[in-house]
Amino acid sequence: MVIKMRKELIDRINFLANKKKTVGLTEEELKEQEKLRNEYREEFKKNFISQVSNLRVVHSVEENSINEIKALAIDEIDNANSGHPGIVLGAAPIMYAIFNNELNAYNKDPNWINRDRFVLSSGHASSLLYAFLHVCDYGVTMDDLRNFRKLGSLTPGHPEYKHTLGVDATSGPLGQGIAMAVGMALAEKKLANMFNKDDIKLIDHYTYVMCGDGDLQEGISQEAISMAGNLNLNKLIVLYDSNSVTLDGPLSNSNAENALLRFKAAGFNTMECDDDYNNITACIELAKKSDKPTIIEVKTIIGKGSVNEGTCKVHGSCLDKEDIASLKEKLNVSKEAFNVSDITYNDFASNFIARGKVKYEEWQTLLNEYSKKYPEEYNLFNKALNRELDLNNLENYNCELNAKSATRNVSGKLLNIVTKDNPFIIGGSADVASSVKTSLSHSTHINRDSFEGQTINYGIREFAMGAINNGIALHGGLISFGGTFFVFSDYLKPALRLSSLMGLNNFMLFSHDSVAVGEDGPTHQPIEQLAALRSLPNYTCIRPCNEEETKYAYMYTLNATNPTCIILTRQDLLTLHKSKYEDFAKGAYYVISNDNSEYSIIATGSEVNLAIEVANKLKEDNISVNVISMPMMDVFDKQDEEYRNYILKSGHDRIITLEMLSTYGWGKYGKYNFGIDEFGKSGKASAVIESFGFDTNSMYEKIKNIIK
């Protein structure tokens, strides 16, 4: 059924839209444009009613769209024989209210910087999101929907950023979507502070996140909402699909708290409504007027319309054929699978798509005006969007031979240099700025009253810090970093995993990199953490050995296309050798190389100096060994075979590795691997190091015994 509108009405709307894009509209013409749009919508509805009068039950346009989208998502799940129908049937009105009534985004430019963001924290509702992306014309075809959850499809089991157009964040690990949305809302406020003028608001949008009971039970959600409330991120709107059911049964089995009171305590504006799309829309409109972040608790019924509605049985199990047939009859939609009427397509064309096009074109006009009025800010804006970094002062930073400094202190100096030269780099630490050296001398702290600075006080919220940094990076226009003690990387590893999966360009600074932490003892001494992070695909761990390698670590990180971490010492290290960035950037290079050396020592971080000292001591015995620094294991592994063979020319049986951490993973390079495969000890750093045999004399004796 194709709905035909009066040609003169559409022509006039198009005329006004084109005029607004080029020269602007008078106040009278603006009023006329709004009047014509309303007339368009009313005529659309009249046409709809006349065309569906032969149906058993007459729904509104909106109800018809919601029901057809429900059926479409159920067809995806049924065809895949896998998925989560419960949330589809319960939460469809929420997403309809967001997408068709409120969300400002442009399907022809999915990465438009000033679009509203939508994060599906309840990533198991992916079939529902794909159905909306289909009717919103994001390039998700019916064939893509038929291939839901199939290998290589554009519609994987959980939404994946960069894989499917219109997906603003990879989600599925519950709770992280909320925190990433907080990061996006933070980024919006920061960029607005940087670039908006009294007469032109270049950055002005909302961030929506849909979550469920499971998201709110994860601890990260509390960390994130506490941050959002403290920073008063009033353009963050949380839609809570509240169905009181979890996978194992009623929510009351595991949780009895009042969610709205919890959010209110964190500084949120709170609302509650039923699952009527009109009421949800009205709540969103009120939320937009609030001076606080908002949560809207929408009381839904999981699996609504299914024979198992309201129970955990419908959470993650496909509906049977009889149930689907009965459901479609209740919804008054076509019994045919993967069927969407022109009514629904036109509904989204006249609302989401048309609204997005107008908003996008209005913004392009604003951008053009901005470029003429504020050329300096416009230039910085483009640099921020395109990640055009000024690294001249970093590259010219002088590192002297025999200079002595903890790499965390060097990192602090370099971080101040690059953030001052590039004001779109922002970040902070989990309440350890003085220890990890993330304080910025040139910058104030971001707070609820001012987003002028570049420093974020994350508090003791490591996991939220990692996920919020992901949200900042996802937003675009900013580069984000975080910092904490290396042993506490365990607290935020799931966020690092998502960062790697999404291929983001953010970075972490981890200090106190070994048992050299000393008196704080085994609870604060990392052992297995580096092996764990090295195992992450698409994640680069950099462990520099001196001031110069720390400089190179920053150069590599800021030019990388994947997430990285820089692992830093608390203890001072001497710069015992000079190197070239080109060698460092290959992941491993020779510090000492002799043609007649039969053995090689590979080391990282502080142990490179240990290897040099041992090599010099062995030289006194007329024993020659090569020393190799390997600051980036994964980068070295990706080099061509010729270079890898050149570095590993001694052969596996004559390679010795040194690292004051777990030996896990080192066996692929050498036969003799010296590390620490037990928890640390409390005591003076030098005493702890010596107890593990990582002093010069002990290591000299061990290696000499191998070689002789």
C-alpha cells in the first residue's frame, strides 16, 4: 500500500527546506514550514486509516509500525533459531519513541558528529535494533535480517560498532553500555564548551541509552551513574526497560532495591511510565528540559503477547511456531515472515528520516557560517574530528644518555606536553593522579560547573573509567586516556576488551609495573596482568625501559589505530643506551648486537637495563651476548618473517628472556625464561627484587651457568 500525498504540499515543504539550507527562512516561513509538516502528518494518518479500514482491528500508524517491527524482529530470531524474543516484545515501544519521535540522526551520514547517540546497553535486543535500522534505511536489508546471527552477516548476535551502520557502540556485556553512554554525554559537553558560541551551537545533541534490570545489577552501572550525576550530564537520558524478570527467574529472587531512588541519590531526574509510546515520548520531552541527567523507568512486560509473557521462559528461547502465529494475529500484522508494509516504511520516512535530513542540513548551514565567523576555532574543530595531532614538541623532547628518572615521571612530563599542544586530548586517573602522574599543570579539572579543563576526576571507579573512556572515543572529536596502578587493570579489563573489539584509539597509563612496588606487597604487585593484557587481540601493551623509550611509547600510541597501554615504573631507571624510533616501532630491536654472540637476552622495561648490566659483566669473562629490548610483543609478532628471524637469529634454544612478571607467553621466543610465577612479597623494593633473583649478580650467575 503506497500512500500518496498531495503533490503541492510536498513541493512546498521541499522548497522551504532547500531555501532554508541556502539562504535561511523568515520567521513567517519558519511557522509555515512547521504548519505544513503537521498537515503532512495528519494527511498521512488519514490516508493510513482509509487504507486499513478493511482490517479486523484498526491501529494507529504508530501502533502498526511498532507491531510490524515486533513481528520482524521475531522473524529474525525464528529464522536464526537463536535470540532473545522477550525484550523485543516488551521494549519495542521504547525504541519506537526514541527512533521515530525523538532521535536526530542522518542515515546517509551515520557518523555525523552532532547526531543524537543511541546505545543499546541491553545488547541481546540486537534483532530489535536491526529491525529499526532496516526501516530507518541504514542499509540493513531484508536479506541481512534473514541472516541474523549467521557467520559473516551484518546482523551479528550482539551489536558491533563499525560492523553495522547505525550502531553507535558494541554492546552485550551488561552495564558497559550505560557507562559508554555517560562517556558520550561527557564528550558532548566538553566539545560544546570548546566550540560553541553564543550565536552558534555547533555541538548540541542528546545521548540515549536503553538498559534493563541486568544492566543495573552490574556494579559498573553504579560507578557510571554516580559519575554522570556528579558531572550533571543533563543531556543523558536513560530508558529503563523495567520488566522485573531476569534469565533465572523473577527479579525479586536477586534484587529488591528501588532503582529510581538509587538514581535520584546519584543526582538524576527520575520518571516512571507505562509502555505506551505516547507516554514514553512525553517523558523524553520532559527529560530534555531537565537540568539533570534523567532516567525514565518504563514498566514493560517481557514477551508481551507470547504464551509465556511475563516469565523468564521467553528471555532467550525462541517462540514456537504456534506462539508466533498467535502473536501475529494479536498484533494484527501479516502472517508472512519478513513482511513490512509501506505504511511502516512511510511512517519512518516522514519522521525519523525526514527529521534527520532537515537537522543535518540545518547543521551544515551552521557549520558553514561558523567557518566564516570563527576560522581559528573551525580549524581546531576539523583537527579534532580528523585526529590531526601536533606532536612537534613531543618529537623534539630531548633524552640524554645516563639520565635517571622513573618512567611514570617521564610520562607525566610528556602527557603535559601533548595535552597542552592538543586540547582535544582529555582524561584522568582513578584517584591516583599524583602516583600515575596524570595531573595536567596547564589545565583545570572538569566539573559540573565547568567543562573548560582536560582533566577528569574519575574517583575510585576503574571499570567505569575504562568504559567512559570508550564512550568518549566513540563520540568522536576527542582522544581519551585513563590511569591507575597496573595491578588494578584487572578492575577494568572488560572495558579494555571492548575497546579492542571496537578498534578505538584511546590509551591507558599503568604505573607501578612490577614487584619493585616494594612495601605495598603482593596485593599491589602485578604478576599476571601483563600476560593477560597481551592476550587481548588488537591491544598493544608498551613497556618502555627508559626515558627515550617512554617518549617513543607516546609517539607510537598517538599514531596508533588501535587501543594501547603504557606500563610505567615507580623506581628510577637510567638511560643506558640510545635508540631510534624506527627500531622501537617494530616492537623489538637490538640494544647490543655482536656477530659472534651465540646467545641473546630479550627483556622489557626495567629488565632491559638489567640485561645490559649482565651483558657487560659477562663481557669481562670474554662471553659475548646480544641484548634485545622488546617493548611491544604483539607489534614484533606482526613484523615480516625476515625481521623476526633477524631479531631471533640466536635460535630458540639460545634465547634467554627477563621480565619481573609472569613468564607466561615467553616460551615461544626462548628456552630459558626468567620471571616471577608466584605472588610478590612485602618489603623494601631492592630486597624484594633480590629475593626473586633479579639483581645483577644473581642474574649474571644464572645466565653464565646457561652459556657455559
